[in-house]
Amino acid sequence: MNSSDDSDNKPAKPRFRRVVNPAAPARSASAAPVADAHPEGVRISKLMAERGLCSRREADSYIEQGLVFVDGQRITELGTRADPRAVITLDKNAKVQQARRVTVLLNKPIGYVSGQAEDGYEPAVVLIKPENEYGQDRDIRFSRAHLRGLAPAGRLDIDSTGLLVLTQDGRIARQLIGDESDVEKEYLVRVEGKLVENGLKLLNHGLSLDGKPLRPAKVSWSNEDQLRFVLKEGKKRQIRRMCEQVGLHVVGLKRVRIGRIPLSDLPLGQWRYLREGEKF
């Protein structure tokens, strides 16, 4: 057989590599990978998160379980890098795990913090219990396993009410609060005070917080003492701080929509599961 035949029969070179430091001691599969001085490619977990396949933490778990394929080859080593153009797929068992993850919609009352307990206030997740479920979803039966890893996808201040999303699904968290999130959040805001000249225009675009300009918003009057805000970002106490800059004081704030999901008739302090077919 001639050399050209040998060349034609060579297997395609995989578009990924494992980062290895020969001077480092042996590591377990769950250990953090050693950084390479001149890394090639992009970490597979990062690529998976960017493509919306899962969160980076979930990607690491799937890799450890051998549930990730790059260009058809199974990957089991954390820290493996791949060509940004590589085809990444998930084993069907990973998809089964994703299908079991739940997302919860809560109408948060005043007095609960979105995330970890602080200053003596309870986290909103304590409200996720069977007696507070609204309508009791026929397709999903409450399980304590649904509380494991359930985290808020975005903040809602302790003195604010309305729609709060808590999820086990890293894809949804990234969609709602990732750096490139373009999902609208709508609020009804009761205010007091006298709006400065051009204040409404500034609320729509032209204000800055913490030295950084805010993204354009949609702000309008819904009645004589209530504004309607539609934002695509969520900085800490953003609406209250925006209003302070234009002479207004917020006396009530309620989030009524996230993307295509409205608060609707969900009672205060109650929750429901995100239903199959519902998308943000």
C-alpha cells in the first residue's frame, strides 16, 4: 500500500486536547484541572454553557459521568479543551437528568430575601412547600428533591414583591441572569416626589449606576403615582436608585413579568411549577 493510501486511511484528528502538567502530582477526576501556560482551545464546560446546553457546573458533572461527546468521542476528564467549532453532544442519560430538574415561580412577599438568609430574614425558598403550592400541578408531584440546588435566577429586594424564579436548571439561570441575557423584566412602581425636568427621558436612557451607564429601559406612567418599568438588566436596587436620581422615592415595587411569563393570578406567598411548553 503506498503512502497516499496510508494518509487517506488515517483517522480524523479530534478537535480537543486535555490540559496536562507533567510536573504536577496525580489528581483525582474530581480535582480542579491544572492551568496550562499556553492553553489551546476552550474548556468544554465553557463551550457547553455558552451554547446553552447546561451550566458550567452541570457540564463538569456530566463530563465526570462520561455523558459528554466531542466530535463523537466520549470525554471524561475535567479541564479538557476543544476547538470552539467542535460538535458537542450529550448522552441521553444527561438529557433525562435535565428533564428532572424543576423551575418554580413564586409570588414573593415583602420580608423575604431572594438568596441566602441575611440579617435575620429568611430566604424565599422556605416558602416552597406543599401547602403553598398554587393549583397543585398534575404533571409534577412535589418532592423534597426539588429543593436540592434550587436557586433564585435573579434578585428581588426584601422590600419588593412579585415574580421570583427559582430553578435547578442552569440553562434557565443563564438565560435569565447571564451576562448576555436579553430577557425583559417588567415592574409596577409606586412613587412619591417631584420628577425633575427630563426625568422620564433619563429613566428610559441616560442614567448610570456605580460609574457604569445603564442599558436602555422602557419607562412610562401607568397612572398619576405609578410607573411601569421594563428592564433587561438587574443591578442591586436598580429601580429605587434610578428613581432617586430623578427626584422620586419608591414606596412600592412589584415585578409582574419575566420574559413571556406573567405573574398573572398567582397569589402572594404561593408558588407553582413552570409548566411544560412555557418559555421565558
